[in-house]
Amino acid sequence: MDISALGEFELIARLTAGLATRAAGDVGIGDDCALLDLGSGDLLLATCDCQVEGVHFTLQTSSPEHIGRKALAINLSDIAAMGGTPRYALVSLLLPPHLSVDVLDGIYAGLRAEAQRFDTTIVGGNIAGTGAAQQLVIDITLLGTVARGHAILRSGARVGDLICVTGSLGDSAAGLQTFLRPATDAVLPHDLQALRGRHTAPLPRVHEGQLLASFKAGQITAMLDISDGLSGDLTHLCERSGCGARVDLATIPLSTPLSHVAQALQHDPLDWALHGGEDYELLFTLQLPSLDEVRTALQEQCGTPLTVIGEIQPLSAGLTLAHSNGHTEPLHAHSWDHLKPKK
Amino acid sequence: MDISALGEFELIARLTAGLATRAAGDVGIGDDCALLDLGSGDLLLATCDCQVEGVHFTLQTSSPEHIGRKALAINLSDIAAMGGTPRYALVSLLLPPHLSVDVLDGIYAGLRAEAQRFDTTIVGGNIAGTGAAQQLVIDITLLGTVARGHAILRSGARVGDLICVTGSLGDSAAGLQTFLRPATDAVLPHDLQALRGRHTAPLPRVHEGQLLASFKAGQITAMLDISDGLSGDLTHLCERSGCGARVDLATIPLSTPLSHVAQALQHDPLDWALHGGEDYELLFTLQLPSLDEVRTALQEQCGTPLTVIGEIQPLSAGLTLAHSNGHTEPLHAHSWDHLKPKK
């Protein structure tokens, strides 16, 4: 049997089965970051994520600077998803021998700019050649800190909690489609630029995550970032919290450029919002009495809108999608699987 | 210009120029690990290193278990080189789609076994597909701790310090040659197994490094692990310490299997010992009055021999190799460069 028959998530479950964390205070496998207790006032957060040429990016559609920025941004987003403060990055590069030095300089300029933007220091790394393979890989480990008792895990959602997202969903997937599909003449340049920007240079919600972690324990009950797509990531959150969820379709926040491009490409924008990946918005749950306070703080301190898109349900209710006419249907995860062949 | 024209070390210098560490207490780029101050009693060590199929290993010459073990061992060796205690590992895998699940299970069994051997917890990681490329990559970030004031850097060597190594040198390079060269009929199976074992499943000197860091500050003045080869790694140590060095050729410790195999393959064993990589022994400097105490402790507590192979010289003396007849010659680094084409 080869690994493509298993797929990414089954393989992770297989490899991590039985991997225990060292101490009761540590949280390991299964959240956005590992949460580690080294005995100081803050806990340590550690995460790693990589970008592979031809899988996650191409030099035809992204500038070297954007590739570098995004490689760090997706890790910053994992720290944000636990409410942490990014601190230190290690950058591991796999370089094909005939890569141009200019491209590498550009990637590193992007890495440095993104690190500086979020007060993160590049403290180490590694360079290796790819041998016969011709694909550039940027693999980053990011360390952060979070005040003891303030990390927000995936596992804390409870029945009746409101399901919230920052910003808008689907833009990144729509931006990717404008690269892949030729019919972009009908799309306004301004809309094209906005959506492609969200795909090639996503903004990690670091400040928003820190703000959410600063509330009293129990106000924000669970959180992760939307990297696989809303349907997939809400599934992860519900699995870890042992609950179900209802998403109200009409409330999902869509941007104006997304609506325009969906019309031009004749695609349902809600498909991108529900199942498209790489939005890097925060998906979190909170208790109803905290809603106004949290919404106001996010708007005033970060300029970021909060939208309530549904409610946590009992486990037995499963994941459902509620239409505005009252009809409900099961919500299935259609996440991107990096290991399974494309349909 | 493409990167192979620059080579690994020039490229690292180019990319890391101007990368500053955050605080005065932190040591970043240029040592075996980054040394980070998060405010607890211990300092944090962070390092990453990867193994690429076809560059660092092949499934023809290493078992999946050994590949997993070695991928972690080379990182454990970096923690050892600073005198630290390994704590947490993050495992990033790049998987070709048709990799067999059995191979991956074997690699992970090796990773777990090596982690358990050195009381290290695998707390996270990432899995990505390689797309069109067919090379397996195992990229590991390892975190460790070291008591404040006890980390041993590359930069502390002073004129007159003795240059010491643990164990014996050249075995790994000789083991690799027995895979590459067909004339191994003349080699005894026991010798073949010993040298190949040092290449495919090196033992990181974690306990030795911790012991060396436990001495009073200033007794052990500088340290790194021998991954690039003695000539290359001594060059790194001298560059960081701003000094020269004399290596006494006759004192370099060679194992009995190495001597046998060198004879069978008609190769100078000192060439492997000086310039072969991946021995993962510790190379360190100490002040003469500490020699007996340190040698006895290493032997009694770790069962590991210490050999004095030379002396730190003024910068102006450069790096020299002293023959037993009194003749000296310059010692040039012939380190493996992962980016330059092979000769």
C-alpha cells in the first residue's frame, strides 16, 4: 500500500498514535502549535509548516518576495490561532542547484520583511541541496510564547457557543482560480489584485489572535486558523471539542471582489468560502454574553470585523449547513489533501 | 548566477548577513544551535537539520529505521555540541505520493526509538506531498535546554588551549565508501558492519556534551560536533574564536576497523579522519589544567575516550598539520558542500 491511498489526515493519525506529551501541562499533537512548559512565566508555542514549489506555489504566479512572506505567514497564522506572540523562526531551505541567486535573495527579503512586520527574529536554519529534484522547498519552524492559562486550544468549544470568524472567507481560493482559469478578462483589475493578493500574500491574524487570548479565561472557548477551508477546519475543531455545529449559510462573510469574480467565473462564491483553503482567518467560538465586548475590541483595536456564522451543537447533531429558507443539510469537509491524487 | 556557483557556506553568509539577534543574551546564526533567553532558569536551544533521499541517504543502503534514527541523531548531535539536554522535536516530512506505508512506518519507528533513547518528545510536525519530485525528505527541528551560563559556544577557544575529540574519526566516511566501492570482498564482515553502522546509525554524543557543560565555566572553552569533517569543523571553530590551530597528525584517533578497511581499499585512513564528514564526535577545546579531570570524567561516566589532537595557535599562525617528523603544512578544509557539483 502506498501513502496516497491513506491520505494526509489518516496518515497523521497513524504516525502520531501513541505519541505522548511529556508533562501534564504540555499539549502536543493535534492543535495548531505544540504548547510546551519550560518553567518560565510564559508557555512556549512551536509549529512548523512548509511550502513546496509546484505544490503550494509557482514562480510563475508568485514573486520571490511573496513566496518568502507567505512561507512565514502560514506559520505566524498557527501562532495566532493559539493566541500567541511570535518570537523566533528557523528557516530550512531545500534548494535545486540551478536556482538563481536573485530568486533566493528575493525570497529571503520577503522572509525578513514578514519577520520584521511581526517582531520575529530569524535565529537559525539549514540549507540543503535537492540533488536530482528541481523543486524549491521552504520549511519553517516558528516559536512563540503565550501567557500561562491564556492559550486558546481547539478543544474548548461547548454546546451553545457562537461560531465566529474574522474578516471574509473564500478570497484566497478565488484568487487561485483566477490564476488557473483563463476567463479573467471579465474581471476588474482591482478585484483581481485584491483576491490574488490574499492568495499570494496572506495576512496572518497575529494581532487579532493576541487580542482574543487577552480576554478572561473561558470567554473565547476554542480557536484555530482557516488553512484547510471552513468545512475542514470546523470539522477539526468539532472533533477536538467533541461536539457538532450548525453553520448558517447566509451569514458567511463574503467580500465584494469575491462576489464580482464569482459572477464573472460563474462559480458559487459560497463553495470557495466553505471549502477553499488558505484564507488564514481565525475561526473561534465564544459564549454569547462576551459577543459585544469581543466584537467591539476586534473592530477598535485591529480594524477587523467579527461575524457570527453559526452555533455549536451537541455531538449527535453532527455538522450541518442551514439555508435561510429553513432547510438544513449535512456539512461535509472537502479539505485539500496534499497526499491524495487530484480529482 | 545560480546558487551552485556560490556554494553552501558563502550562501549562508549571504543570507544571514545583517540578521540580528533580539537580545544581548541570545546567540543566533553561526553556532550549532540558536541560544534563546525566554526568561526561565534554563536557556532554550533550537536547531534544524534535514536528510534528503539521494543526497544524504538511499533506501538501498539504509533501512527505514536507520534513516529515521539518523534524521533525529544529527539534530541531537547539535544539541550535544552546545552541552544541552534535548527536549522536544518537530518532524516535517516531504513524501513522494508512491512511498510505501511500510517504509514510512519504519522511519517513524526509528524516529521514536531514537527520541526515547534520549528522553525527547515528538510534539508536532507537518506532512506535505512532493508533487512531481520523488525524493523523501525528513526535516527536523529539535529544541533543548541548557543551564544559564553553561552553553559551550564555538567562539571561546584561546591560544594555548588543547584541542580534543571524543571517540575516533573517519569511520563514517569509510563506511560510506564501502557502500560506494565494490572491492569490499577483502574486508572482514565485522569491520564492515562496524563502519557502516557508524555511517547509517551514528550515535550522538548527548551524554558527553552534557557532562562537558557541567564543568565550571571556562574549563571547556569551545565546542562543536564534527559533521562536515575535522578540517572543516576546526576551521569553523577557529573562525568563530578568531584563532589558528595546530593538529598533530599522529595523535588523531583511528579505530581498528578503519585501519583494516583503509588497507583493504588502499586508502589513507587519515584522509577520512581529516576530511570525511558525519562522525558526529565532539570537537572541543580546554585549558591544560582541566585535562586530567575532564578525561577521567568522560571515561568513567560515559565510557568515552578523550584524545588531545593539537593546540590552539594565534590567528596569524593559521591552521596547520604537524607530522611526527617535525614537518608542518597548511591544513585546508575539504568539507562536503551540499550545493556545489561533485568533482
